Amino acid sequence: DVAILIRSLPLEQRRLVAEAMDDERLADVLEELPEDEQLRLIEGLDMERLTNVFEEMEFDDLADLLVQMPGEQRSRVLEAMDDDDAETMRQLLSHAEGTAGALMSPDVIVMSPDATVADALARIREPDILVSIAAQVFVAHAPHYPPTGTYLGVVHFQRLLRESPNLTLGQCVDMEPTISPTMVERDVAVRLASYNLLAVAVCDDNNHLLGAITVDDVLDRTLPANWRRNPTPGVMS
């Protein structure tokens, strides 16, 4: 694990390694580090490099990092980012810390109820789709990016494999429980565990999909704060 190896290096060597990495690899490493170590690692990177790296990070992980930054630096980063990405980040940062809104990611697959199972399978096979995102397709009316039109439900990957390719998503959608962006993290964890969900949809009062929270997101918040510094025995350190 590269992140574990980097944590074992003196700070100056960590920064040299960070400078030598490409943007995508450095983004992956940052996502695996505690927030305080993230900030130390990126000190000294110029704004262009910083924004390039941040654009490779998942939105929820980036939001956690930006919250730790001084307000002036955070504002400069947001101003330097792509307009759409910056607006997404501002929306995430507007939610209170410790709530579902602050924990969710808007980076989800959303499709029309008229799309077919074949369409959905083709979408989740796209190489840039993360496994955690490809595990389910959320179904909603347009627009098909959070905040969506009326949310209808979810179709899990396993069901897509069982259904006829010509069946529409509206014909096989499941209406699982959703949560409010104001729900506290502990209650989110309880909801996921109670219904044995890998992910849960976050919707506003008008039933518009805002994003989703995965089990991985919840584990990062519910495990002890120092768990990344104390890897499981047997894992390379």
C-alpha cells in the first residue's frame, strides 16, 4: 500500500515522492491518508498542480480535505477549479459536519426509467466508473445529475445481470429507504446496517436525489480516528 509506505517516510521525503507522482496516483494516496497528513503532504504544491490533483479525487474525500484548509486557501482552490466541480464542492461544504449531506458523494450513476438494462450495463462497464459507484444505478427523471428530477429508486448490479436486456429500468426498479441530508452519521450507519445496504440514496424534501453514501464512506467515519496509522497486522507497512 503506497499510502502506508509514504507515512513511514520523513516529511521532506514524502513531499519529494508526492511531487514525482502523477496527478491520479497522488489523488489516490491523499484519499487514503488522514486529513492532517494530507495537508502536510501537499504543502508546497503550486495552485495549478493542486487543482489538477484535486480534480482526480472523489468529491466526498475532497470535501473532507477542503474543510481542514484555512478559509482563504480553500477559497483560492475553489476559484481555480472547474466551475461545475467548484459548484458541487460548495454545495457539499454547505452541509453541517457530521451529517449525511457532508458525507455523501454526488458522483453516482443516474439514468432515466426509460433506459434499458442493456443501457445500464454498458454504463457501469465504462472504465472510469469506480466499483463502489458501479454497484448500483439510481433511477430518476431528468436531470440525471444531482440534484435530479423526481427520484424513483435503484437497480442493483446483481439484478441487472438477471433481467432481460430489453427491460426498462422503470420496470425493475427497487424503492429502498432514502435518507435526508440532515441525518447524523451514526443514524446513517444504522440505516445501512438495518437494511443490509451497500449504499443509500440521499434525497431532499422534494424527493430529488442529491447523492449517495456507501458503506466505505461510513466506515471511514465510524472507525477510530487513528486507524490508518495502525494498519491491520499482516498488511505491508
